[in-house]
Amino acid sequence: MKPHPFVKFITEEIVGAIDQKNDRSKKTKSTTTKEGFWSKWFGMVPYSVKMSWKQRRRMLKK
């Protein structure tokens, strides 16, 4: 029995959409930290300023 081409096409599209959804959710979970947010939207310069400020404060406390 030969499968109907339309049913085959719909099945492939649904499976592809589910796979893409799973791939996107894995990628977004890794960038949910605050550092990921800052570097994503503003680049590495504000993040490096923030890190150097934290290190400076630690050095002053010692």
C-alpha cells in the first residue's frame, strides 16, 4: 500500500517542527544567566566593566 503524499508531507513537517522546538529550548536554557543577558544585548564591554568593578571591590576589602 502506497502512502498518500500529502499525509507524508504533513508528518514530515510536524516532526521537523518538533525537532526545531527541542533544539531552540536547549539553546535558550544555556543563556538564561544575567551575564548571558548583558553580553547578548550590550556586548562584552559592559560585562568586562562589571567584572573589573567586582574584582576592584574585592581587592579593596582585603
